[in-house]
Amino acid sequence: MLITYADQFMEAEKPTLDTFTTFFNHRLRTTFSLVHLLPFYPYSSDDGFSVIDYQQVNPIVGSWQQIGELNLTTRLMFDFVCNHMSAESRWVKGYLAGQQAYDAFFIALPPATDLASVTRPRTSPLLTPFTAQDGSTRYLWTTFSADQVDLNFNNPHVLIAVIGVLLHYLIQGADYIRLDAVGYLWKEVGTRCIHLPRTHLLVKLFRAICDEVAPGTVIITETNVPHKDNISYFGNGRDEAQMVYQFPLPPLVLHALHNGSSRALRHWAAGLETGSGDTTFFNFLASHDGIGLNPLRGILPEAEIIRLVRDLESEGALVS
């Protein structure tokens, strides 16, 4: 697996994917059988993960023609950023303009709503004020940033629209569908709003659609959380994700190298259940997000995790 941004290889006056495809075919094709193109859609922030239009290709990158040409020589993983989209998107703008087609596409709550129980991956406010065309202020749910507005899956029209995006990706040749930040899809005030039963039902639905429309498509879930929650996205082994990221592996390797001991890594690996014959782990050592340490919880004592962070920070590591 090669993971790359679609604009990481460039030449003057050429779509970046033309350059990448030429380089890949000459230098990398015999090494990598699968390419994960990080979000290549028009975006407004977060290195592509604040998508303006799910169904278009960023003109700097090229077009769906360039995606198809790369797909001739390698399998491709597409990011499906299904939890949220850009505040600059047509959907958000239509909602704020009061267009009926986008009514209740996003989650508006009174600013005084008690959301203290909600699991937060960021320190930014959970509710962000937006001014609607009628002059009213809407406080919209924004899990990750003020520019990334969460979709309201409680609205069946949102679900239908999102399924349309999924089908479009399958038509365009996605061999793997990476469900980004999928654990946060369903919201219920008064709960942690992560890994809720209806979130798992949505993953089951996406899997059923892929199995019916494009058999062999692999769904991989991105849930940077403790191991027990992470593997819950295997479902019964046949009805949710075929693959989940092996999130404890990168920090455990880092811990082993830093401490000069693989004891914790070996102990964890020895007790690892590999799942059914239809599921497997996606093993990696780092990603575009760096190395997440949250998955160490439950594997290493909290004091040891904190010590690792402090030691690495003193050595010049960047810690968020």
C-alpha cells in the first residue's frame, strides 16, 4: 500500500496525477499493488478532509479521467469523508440559504445544550455559529473544526445523498473505501456520540451496498480509538468492515524503540485475535495523521503513556 496526497508529485502546467501516474508506473508499480489517494476532491481546509464537493476532482489534481488512468495499473483506495463536509460546500450554503432540498441536512442545537458527555477528538467548540440568509444564527455541530460541518444522518434525505456519493465512488473505480472518522456518524444528545449502535448500522448498510453493487470492494474503517472499540467495526466478521486500521501497532513500535524493549509489543501481539477468515487488520507504522497514542490506553499504564509523550517531546517530537 502506498499512501499519498494526489498533489504530492508535480510538474509545471500538468495535472499532478499525470505526473504521479508516470512516476508510479516507472518506479513503484512492482512494489505497490494498492494506492491510497488521500482526499483528491475540492476542499477548503484540513489537507483535503474538509470536502467542498464529494463528486468532483480538484482541478489541480486533474479529473476523473486521471483517476481512471491510474486505476488501470493499480487498485485504488478512496477516502469517503462521510461524517462532515466543508462550510464552503453547496450543501451547507444551501442549508443556510433556506433551500428546502437541504433542510435539516446538518445538526442545529441551542447553544446552551448540555453536550458535556460527547467524546471530543479536538479542543475546538463542538457547536459553531453560522448566520443564515434570514439573519438568524444557527449553532451547527462541528466535531473537528468550524470549517467541517457534521451531517445529520437522522434525516433520510442525507442518507440517500450520501449513498449517492458512495455509488459514485464505486462507479469511478474505488477498490477500497476508507470510512474517515466513521465512529462519530450518529449523534444522540446525552450520549458519548461515538460508536453508537446506529453508527454500526450505517456501516452495515454501506457494506451491504458495496457487496451488492461492486462485490469485492473492501471497506476499511478509520477509528483511532482503543482496540476493543476499533475491532467492533468488524461486526460479526461478515457484515461490517473487512479491514480496520491496526492502531496500537505504530505507538507500540515507537514505545519499543524508545525503551529498547519489545516486551509490551510482544505481549500485545501474542494475545491478538486475528478475526475471521473474512476480516483482517490494516498494519501500518504511521499515517498522514502521524502516530496516534490514544490506542495505547488499556495496553500500557497511563503513567507510562504520559512518560513516553514527555520523553519524545523533550527530544523534539511534535505533540498535539
